[in-house]
Amino acid sequence: MTIYKRLAGLLLLLSLSVPAMALNLNEAMSALSDAKVSGQLGEMPNGYLGVVSGGGQAAEIAQLINQARRAEYQKLAAQNSIKLSDVEAIAGKKAIEKTPPGQFIQLQGKWLRK
């Protein structure tokens, strides 16, 4: 077997195993609390999660949850005939207010421990 065939086989194997490591929304929701407590994720005024310090699966958790939040915000905006940005701002304000002390929030573009 040539080196090229071995490399191609290895690349194929690696590409097939990557999706198995991906999170689904339920797993992301389960991991959210730990990611926030450990300082990897924080709440932003726009109603979405932000990555405070990368590592682990923080970015993937934020992406999945933010997609779900956006879908819900869009639904609420349509149902109430208001702009998406207004729903995002209201949700962001509430999320920051509910954030427990010691976790991160973003204010004026900077991450702060509440």
C-alpha cells in the first residue's frame, strides 16, 4: 500500500469520526451551566452567549444555543409584530439580570465578572 493510500484512508477515517464528536442542542444545554461557571461563556446584551475564554467545546455550545435562541426570538418578534433587534435587546437585558454573581456578562463590549 502506498503512502498516499494510507493517508487517504486515515483522512477518511478522521473525517468520519468528527461528526460523532459534535454536540447536539440537548448536550449543549446540559453543558451550558458548567461552561458559564468555569468562565468560558457569558451573556451579552444582544441576547446571545459569547465566548469569554475559548477551550473545550465553548464555541460549539454557544453556537448551538445561539441558533436556538435566534429561532425563538424570530418567532416572538413575528408573533408580536416587533423587530428582532428589540426582542434580542429585551432577552439580553433579562439574561444579564439573571446571571448569578461570579459569572461573566458583557457590558460596553468588555467581559466583566458580575
